[in-house]
Amino acid sequence: MNEGHNGVNGAQLQAFIDRIEKMEEEKSTIGADIRDIYAEARGTGFDPKIIRKVVALRKQEKSKRDEEAAMLDLYLAAISND
Amino acid sequence: MNEGHNGVNGAQLQAFIDRIEKMEEEKSTIGADIRDIYAEARGTGFDPKIIRKVVALRKQEKSKRDEEAAMLDLYLAAISND
Amino acid sequence: MNEGHNGVNGAQLQAFIDRIEKMEEEKSTIGADIRDIYAEARGTGFDPKIIRKVVALRKQEKSKRDEEAAMLDLYLAAISND
Amino acid sequence: MNEGHNGVNGAQLQAFIDRIEKMEEEKSTIGADIRDIYAEARGTGFDPKIIRKVVALRKQEKSKRDEEAAMLDLYLAAISND
DNA sequence: TCAGATAAAATCGCGC
DNA sequence: GCGCGATTTTATCTGA
């Protein structure tokens, strides 16, 4: 039911689009907030470019740590073959 | 005060980085949520590619309306050259 | 052959760089020409800011038309699922 | 003459816009060509990122040379106060 | 000098 | 599972 003559459930599609647009807007807002923080940092004398590098570096390190943790889990699972 | 021997206020920098990383994580979470919605839509038979196009198109329409409004402002400002 | 001791074909690299620099210069020249046109327009009483907005708006309209065409293609492809 | 009731010479404005759009398109074409060259270079084993660095470096050097030439002209003009 | 646009690189999901 | 294509993010560049 609820399908038009074209075989597409418009209401359902609309609902999906609404949800997506709402979240996209939130995402965009946060993006703006992040830009503001960089601007604020620049205002106190920090170079945003460098801060970006630092953040990127730490993200890499974090993902490396996550990977190692996952590997550890794998090993633990492997030796617990009871 | 609070500056190390290298002339950088480490505590302040740390604070900026913390704030940024926190928001980046939120942003990333929302991005994942959006992806989930697309996946859900696919699960109910919608083509994500088309939904993306619809969303993109609507965004463009909005931005065009904004541009037109900005344009109107410019015109109004231009004719009020007193 | 033609590779130096560092394993880099310098002549070939030079050729690429020459071509790029030549085109960059052309591009830069055109950019200057465009600026000249704006200056000329200002000289005859037009506000460059408004002209820029008009140009931007027309570009957006074109890209929106393109998007709509792409969208139509998607729809057509979607209903031809034989 | 040729001015509408709004005091704007539409034909002249149109002419400016046409000229600008034409040159913008040329500029865009050249930009695409440059991208193609980078792609071609990559195809023969060069790293585009490095090439970009080289090009940027040479441009800096060129502008530095230009600056020095301008300075020289200034000096020459200064001592030719006849 | 800085914001905004533009383009390149990295990332991620999808299909084979 | 991997390559391809699309999207997102980063960096460069131009104009105000």
C-alpha cells in the first residue's frame, strides 16, 4: 500500500530524505564549529595548518592502536579455542 | 606564563586539540549514521544513488535560493547609493 | 637510458615541467585578462561585485541543469531494470 | 541611450558578462589540460605531488628574480637623475 | 592577511 | 577480497 502508480512509495522515500537532510545539517553545523575552533586558535597565535597535522598524526596513532587491540583480541580468541 | 622553553603554550594547544578531536568524533559518528540510513533505504528497495542525487539536488536548490537572495541584497544596496 | 645515477629521467621530467609551466602561464594570463574586464566594467560604472554574482549565479544555474539531466538519466536507468 | 528605465545599460552588461564567461571557460579548459599533464606524468612513473613542489619552487624563484630585477631598475633610475 | 573557491588526495562503499 | 567509482577531506590558490 501507499505506493503510487509508479511503484515507488513516496512517503517512505520522503521520510528517508528528511532523516538524511536533518543529519547532514547537524554534520554541517559541527563542521562549522570545527572551523570556528581553528579560527579561534589562529586568533591566539597558533598556525591552523600545524594543528591539522597534529590532529591527523594523532588519528593515525589512534587507528594504529585500535588495530593492535583488534589483533590482540584475535590472538586471545585463537588461544581460547575451548 | 605557562609557556615552555620552546615558546609554545602547550596546555592551550592541548585544549584546542581536545576540543577539535571531540567534535571530529561527533562529526564522524553522524557520517556513519547517514551511511546507515542509506543502507537501510537500500534494504527497503531504494537505490542509494538516486537518493543521493535527490538530496544533492535539493541542497543545490537551496543554495541557489540563497544566492538569489544575496543577489537581491546587492541590487538593493546598489540602488540606495544616496 | 637517459636516466641519471639517481634513477630519474631528468630530461623527461624537464619536459613535463616545461609543458606545465607554459600552460600555467597561459592560465595566469587569462586570469589577468578577466580581471581587466572587471576593471573595464567598473570604469563604465558597473559594480564588479554584482557582475561576479551574476556570473556565479549563471554558473550555478548551468550546473543545476546538468544535475537535473544526470538525475533524469538515473531515473531512466532505474525503470529500465529488465 | 540604450538604458532601460532602471538606469542600467543591459546590453553593455550582457557584453561584459559574455566576455567574462568566455574567458572563464578558456581558463577552465587550460586547468583541465594541466591536470591531464599531471596524469600523464604519473602514468610514466613520476609522482605528481613532487612535480607540483618543483613547479611551485621554480615559480617562487622566478618571482624572486623578478623582484630583484625591479629593484635593479629602481637603482638604475635613481642614479640617472640627470 | 584572510576568507572563499578550486583542485588533489585519501577514504569508503559497492560490484565483480 | 579487490579494484573502481563516488564522497569526503586536505591543501593550494586567488581575490577582497
